[in-house]
Amino acid sequence: MNTATLFGLCASMLIGLGLYGLLTHPHPLRKILALNVIGSGIFLLFGAIAFRGAAAGMNADPVPQALLITGIVVAFSASALAVALLLRLFEVTGDVSLANEDPAAHKDTSKDRPHD
Amino acid sequence: MTPSLALNLALALLLLGMAGWAVLVRSTQAAVIGFMVFGLLLTLAWARLDGLDVALTEAAIGGGLTGFLLLGAAVRLRSVEHRATLQAPGLATRILAALAAGSVTLLLAFAVLTLPSPAPSLAPAVAENIAMTQVGNPVTAVLLAFRALDTLLETLVLVLAMLGIWSLADDRVWGGRPGFAIAHDASGILHYAARILVPIGVVIGGYIFWIGADDPGGKFQGATLLAAMWLLLVLAGLRDAPRVSSQALRLWVVLGPLVFISVGLLGSWLAGSFLGYPQGYAKLMIVTVELALLPSLTLILGLLIMGAPKREIGR
């Protein structure tokens, strides 16, 4: 198996792993982290494609590589804004829940009486 | 199996293992540290894919700064971690999520295995025109000449993200300093490390910035290293975080983007297109833009990590 295909398949699995984390984690910080795993996977996939484009004496296509550098920086600024929003949410409400109802209260009521 | 393939395979397995750890482990702090290790491994993968410029960026920003940002937030949110995990979804949701994620992976894997051959490439076009830009590193040529508009918009995104973070400040502390400070301890190890490391880091940052014209490196990687040194100074208590209402700070922040836009407008006057460079002056204009961007990017990257203002003006 050649290098590009190997890392391309690895990137596909990274994207899947990140997507699973994004969908299942209740903690918003873990969602931001999972988004970064997805992002890294997408970047790696793009990098594998750039590696296939080796031509004209260059070991890889420089155009996607330059776009990747732009992408990594933009992904970082998005993460920084997301973390700031999350910390502000924590400051204002004292909690980081994304649910509409209080998780502790919900747990208590479900213990006390059965669901309708 | 050749040694090269064995190395790639080991690297891919380690990457998947660390990403799995970062996604699945219970403790948020452990997950973030796993993510930082993942970032370092990814840097090696970039080196294997002959993307040294990307490898440097990934090491500095993807693994380094992002990891630092997430770790800081994980520590601050430790008290509510248990409450957050109470809302974990049920088994059915997990199975559905695994099915969705698995099918995305399968689709992508199918796409990877059926990529067109020979691969389309813009490398010949870059090789043909790189002489006009007078820089030797093709990635820098793409970033600052062929696709300079992307880079301009990227710096604007950074400024916008910074403004977004500043605007999250409470009204009472608007214009104040970010709450990013640690008690000053002149005998502490952090204080000592900052005094030893910062001069070395600044030299390396400047070097990575300067060689970017002809070798892997450039303003983003250099600025990230400089920003890290600034954060170290602030963390060690040697310098306080700046007031975000400071006119000097704001001037340095917008200097890079303003020079970039001015050079672009100059291009539409002298070379007939926005961000076009007149014959023979490409290198001069590229270096001007990079020099102006370096301090702005350093400040913006540092300020993105420091977060929203927390302390009133004067404190």
C-alpha cells in the first residue's frame, strides 16, 4: 500500500472517530476537541491528496499544502472563539450544559416518579 | 514489508490510537493531553507526506496552541465536569452515532481508494511561475503570491475571532486585561524557565520566519513561536497581559492586515490587479507584507489564547 493511500485511509478513520465523539459527548469542551480531531483528519486527507500530486520536481503539490496552513490557522481561531464562548457560558450560568433542563433535577425526578 | 511502509503503518496506528484515546477517555484533561500527543504524531505524518511547512504549522498551532487552549479550559471547567457527564446519551444514541460515523468513514475510504490516477496537480503550474515571485519556497509563493487573497482573508478571520472573544467581556471590565495571569514568584521554576527560554525562542522564531522565503518556515510558524514566548512571559509573571483598550496594542494588531490591503491596492494600481505584484518587485512586496504581519499575528495568536478581558482598567 502506498503512503498516500495509507494516510488517506487513516484520515478517513480519524474523521469517523471525531464525528462519533462530537455526536456522543455531552461536555461541550469534548465536542470542541472532537471537532479538532475531525479537522485534523480532513487536513490529513487533503495532505495525502497533495502528496499524490507530486510533479515537476516537487515532492508534493504545494497549492493544497498552502491551503492547509491557512486551514490550520483558521481552525485554531474558531476553536479559540468556541472556548471563549464556553468559558463565558460557564461564568454566567455556572454550568456548561447544552441541555434545556437541569441534568441533576432531571435525574432526581426520573427516580421519584415513572415517565408518562 | 519495507521499512518505510512499516514506519508509516506504525505512525497511522499510533495516530488512530491517540485520537481514540482523546475521543473516548473519561477525563477531559487526559483527553486534551492525548490530543496534544496526537498533534505531535500528526507532525511526523506531515513529514512523511513531504509537507514540512504544514508539519511546522501543525506542531506550533494544531498541537501546541490548540492543546494549550483546551488544557486551560479543561482546568477551569473541572468543577462542572461530573455534572456534564450526567447527560451522556443512551446506548441507542451511541449505536446510531457509531453507525453514522462508520458510514462516513466507509464513504471517505471508498473515495480514497478510487482517487483518479494520474493525480491532478498544480505543481507544474507553480514550477512554471515561481521565478516571477522571486521566492524559493513554493508554499510561500502560493501563500503570498498565487493565493495571496486566501492569506489576506485568513488574517482578517484571526482579527474577527479576536474581536469576538473581546466582545464576550462583561460590561464592567470592557477594555481591561484578560484574566490570564499567575501569581508572581521570582524563585519559581516557571520564572526561571521563562528567563532562559524566551531569548532562545525569540531567535528561533525569527529564524523560522526569515528562512520561510526559501525553505520550510514562514510567518505563521514564526509568529506562533513568538506568541508562545509572550505567553510564557505572562504566565511567569514577568509581564502582565495587555489592556485590550490600549491604542498601541490595537495599532500593532491592525498593522499587518492594513499593510497587506495597501500592498494589494498598490498592486491594482501598478500591476493591474488587486494583490498583483509589478515585475521585479515581487520579493520586496512579499517581504514587506510578511514583516508587517509578523508582529500582528504574534499579538493576535497570543490574545486568542488569553481570552476575554476579566479585570477592570487600571488593575
